[in-house]
Amino acid sequence: MNVTVAKSAGFCFGVDRAVKMAESTLDRTGACWSLGELTHNRDVVSRLEEKGLRTAAAPEDIPAGQTVLIRAHGVSQAVRRALEEKNCRIVDATCPKVARIHQIVARAGQEGRRVVVFGDPDHPEVQGICGWCEGAAVVRDTEAFLTWAENAKIDHNEPLTVVFQTTSNRENSEQSINSIKKQYTNLRIFDTICYATSIRQSEARQLAGTSDAVVVVGGRHSANTIHLAEICAQACGKVLFVENADGLDMDELAGCSAVAVTAGASTPSWIIKEVVSKMNEPEIMKEEPVAESAPAEEAAPVAEETPAVEAPVEEPVAAEEPAVQEAPAEEAPAEEAPVESGEKSFDQMLEDSIRTIHNGDTVIGTVAAIGSTEITIDLPTKHSGYISVSEFTNDKPGVDINDLVKIGDEIQASVVRVNDVEGTVQLSKRRLDAAKSWTDVEAAYNDGTVLEGKVSEENKGGVVINIKGIRVFIPASQTGLGRDEPMSELVGKTVRFRITEVNRSRKRVVGSIRSVTVRERKEKAEQVWSEIENGKVYQGTVKSMTSYGAFVDIGGVDGMVHVSEISWDRIRKPEDVLSIGQEVEVHVISFDPEKKKISLGYRKAEDNPWLKFTSAYQVGDVATVKIVKLMPFGAFAEVVPGVDGLIHISQIANRRIGKPDEVLSVGQEVDAKITAIDNDKQKISLSIRALIEPEPARARTPKEHKEPKPEGDALVYEVSATGEASGIAPEEDEPVEE
């Protein structure tokens, strides 16, 4: 007996993906629920149940808050809502090809089109599809469609959108299309039959025509396996339908010299191997046995039976093409209809469909679906593309993929692996972006281009900047920070830097922030010195402070603000007013280009308290003043903030006192008369006595020695720069008692 095993036999992409997601979820949680049997294969389901998988027929059978796996068949919107209302954690393993159908029918419903699904009305995939639109009709074949259309009184111009169950028989589907498109002029027909199913059916038909018997392995309630058996029966007189090796009766193969083996999409490779092992000894095998994880690119479809075109969601199907396409109006045959701007002709679509792609190629596609773990891409070829979230972006884990991409976006990606049997392509946008980034980084290095990037982390000996997915290391000496400044201050900040070293083979890139800041500072300094003048105002940043003042960067040049020029109030140190890093407005007092020194002022002339005083008061006015300091010769009182006047001890009271504190205290507010103003020295004389009624004259005892009396009302005292008074105030002559 010569046994030939179909290369396309076994798990399809969708089922394989669902099983792997189930195993991963069970490994992580230890238990989860499946809404309906995960796959139409009891052996696979039993294995998963041993790991903790439980099966429920409906959402109401699942306890609230549980983890629920949606199988590859998908579910309706109502079922999803019911699970969400029960606070269930949903793991969506819906086959991307099925999810694509959900989007097609949902869009059709929104546009007011009637949806017709060719498939088995009892199949969970079809029931899920119908749950994404309202009033969908399900028909098995052309006859059922015509009967429905007649009963529903469907007009020949009724807007109809037609989709197919992914496991439908392609040959029967094409016959149905050719029949109905001649009668209905407003059709949109989408080829939603799984390409892997077509390959599997085509290969089974070919093998059945050259074999004495065919063994079809799979579940008896699996739609795609049933279709396989039907196709094989049309070309071969003996077809055995078995679920596993136990169901195979070798007596039925007696006398058969050439036997073919194929299997449905729900049949794992290990069951196929058990069936083949039972049929014959290993050396009798004509084809290589089915491997557990054969590389996808080794499998190839049967070229003679490959359908010409797989229509993308956005492209209706052309008229004479046997694959599923939109039927044109009768009065305008497709081959004569003009191609609208932005649409492809039939010849273009045909050329695209047979175009092959290889690992490493760059392709452009449209986002068709966005899942929690992967993105489905419609490609202009016979393949369907998939990008895992981890291969889409370099962003940190936790980023919401829906914030980065939307359905309908055009995506350019790199081909990672091609599976012609399944008709799928694994793609990576991240790898393509990285390749482009290396080219950009090398160009920036060669051109000396200044780049911008955010510092992502502090590393040993420096910091790291991520630029277009490439890590750029900035040594500590090139950060531009001082020795005592922590590098952590740069983390999270956007900086300008230049690439100083690129080694693509070692994936090493080194950069420098300092080289950019030094050059930019030099250019700014040259501009400052060329334009500087006394009185010019600059916006600056406080860089450092000393006991005598603060240094302010006015754009590439540091200027000095003396402590006396910081505030009109008396301050002890610059920190009383300023802080490092503070943005300030300063003006130029003086500058020396040869010595590269600039004196700056921070306090504003309009805030000069002396000007405020002279504009509000004059000699003879009475002001309410506040005692701020007591001295042996008198008291200093604040007239306005920043301006003090002296009340001589002789002007405190209308009687003789020994010390000012006999009458006054610090903080006390009193009324005083302004008796003198010296604008040059900015001094004020005050008198409380002038506002008090004089006491009667009294006798005076002559003194042996008397200090000369000062002439007029001149003030005799000196005040230092810190506000300290010095000298001895003269005593006032007292009347002599006659």
C-alpha cells in the first residue's frame, strides 16, 4: 500500500491560533471557560479539559467574573455584551478571517443593505455572523437563495451584500455566484471563503482522482471536514471518514495499492500521524509524515487548482472572474465598464493575486481588524497578513494598540514568514521601522545632523535616548551636566544631540548632548556680544549664586547681578529672592567686551521706593510711619516700604527723654511730620514733637560746657550701606529759666 498524505492536512491558522491561546490562558490562570467546543475534535477538547478548560453552551451557563475564551467561530455582539455585563474577562480567539466577515456585514447593515450568508444556518460561525447585523438571510445554495428571494419579494435592484461561510465549498459557491449575479444588479459579493480551505479542497480533489481510496480524518460535525469528504467522493469511489485511528477499519482498505490521507482544519497533526502509522509501516510512506510543527514556508499549494483571485474587503469582484466578486449591472458588463479612479481593474487584481511574496519583502496593506494580540492586514495578494502587537510598535508594554492604529489605515510592514498553505503572512512593522531607523541614524551621523529625543533611562556611565526604536547611549561626559549634577535629572526630558559613533553590526550608537549645547551656546554668545548695549533687556536663567550676587545666562553668556541690584528691599543673600533655574528678566547696567564681563540689574527702576515716596509726599506732610529700629540718638521709621526716615530723639516728645524706648517701641505705628527731604542722599527727617502741643517753659540750670548748636534744621547723622546709623546726634538747646 502506497500512502500519500496531503501537505495541507491538519489545523488551519484560526484553529491552531485558538488552541495555542487556550493553552497559554490555562497555563497562566489554571482554568477558563470556552463558549462552545473550542474545535470540532473531541480528542483535542478532551486534552484541554484535562488542563482545566470547561465548556459552556451559553453565557448564562458561565459564572460571573470568569475568564472566557471565544473560539475561532466567533460570537454575536449580543453574546459579547452578555459576557461583559457579567464582568467576564474575554480572551478573543475569533479567527481573523471570521472577524473580517463581522466587519463586512456590520458595515452593510449600517449602509442599509440586506445581508445574505451562504452557509449552514446551524453552524456557530454563521450564527455569530448574523449577530453583527439585522435581518440577515442564511441560504445553503442557489436554489435556497432563489426561494428566499421569491418569498421575501426581493426586487432585482435590491442592495444585497453576499458573504460565505469560511469553510464553504468553493466550486459550489462559484456556481451560486454565476447564477444569482445575472438576476440581481445591486450586488456586493465578497470572497470570504478561507484560502486555506480552498487549498485543502483543491489538493484533496487532485489526490482523490489518483488514488484507490481516500481517508478523511476529522470530526463528523466539522463542516470543512464534511465538505472534504464530499469533494473526495466525487473523484474517488472509496472514501473513509474517520475521527481518529481507532475509527479506521483496515479491512476496508484491502486491495487498495494507492491511498490518500487528508484531514479537516480541526484535526491536529498528532491524530493524522496515528492514522498513518496504523495504515502501514514507516518505509511504505510515499510522502513525508506530517510533522508536529513543520515550517510554514515548506508547504506549497497545488498550483493547478489555486483560485485566481481573493477579493479584499474593500474591492468588489469583477464579472467574469470565477472567484467571488461584485456582479455588475446587466446593461454594463464588467469587461467593458470603465475603472473608476482609485479602483483596480480585473487584470490588475488578477496580477496582484498571483504575485508571490517572500520573507524579507516589504508590503503595503490596509488594517482590516484590530484584536487584543494582533492586527489583521488586507494585502493585495492571495495572502492575509497578521502583525502581532509586539511586532507593531517599540513602545513599552501596556500601550493601547487602538491609540496607535485604526481600521482602514494603510500600513507598510516587513514579511517575516509566508505560509502558502494557509494563505497567511506574518508581518512586522517594528522590524521595518528599525531598518529604516538605522538608515536614518547612519545618515544623521554622516551629515552631522542634530536630532531630538527623549531620555528614557539612566544607564551605568550615562543615559539612553530611544530614537525611532534605536537605543543611543550618551556617556556622562557628553551629557552637558556638571560633576555634582545627577544624570537622573535628564530622564524624561527631550534633548538635542548629535550622533558621534555608529556600529550597525554591533547595534551600537553613541551620541553627545554636550557637543550640541557647546556649539549652540557659542553661536548665541557671538550674537549677544554683537548686539549688547546698556539698558537692553534680556530673558535669562539663574545658573548659580554666591554671597555677593547671582550669575544669569542671557543666551550663551553669563552676566552678574550684584546683591544690591537684586531687590530694592534690604536682603542678606541672593537666595532670599532668586533660585537656581528661575527664569528672570534682567537689564544691562554695564559690559566689558575685552574682559567678557557683564553687569546686570534685576530690580526695576519703576519699583524704586524713593520715587514712590517723592511722588506721594513732600516737606510738611504728615505720614503714618512704622518704627523699625531704635538707636541711642533716635528712631528709624518706615514711611513707605523700602524708605525709612529718622526721628531724632529731640523730636520724639515735647519733653526731655533719656532713650527713645521710653516712648517708642519697634513695630509701633505713629503719626510724624516730614520736616526735611535730602534727594541727593535720599534721607528724610521726621518729627513727632511737631504734632504735639508744647509744654510751658521751665527754668534751666546753666552748664559749665555746652556743645555748639547746629545751624538751621540740618541733620547730623550717617547711615551705612547696611542701614546702621553712626555718629552722635547733637543735643537741642533747652530754654534757660529766667
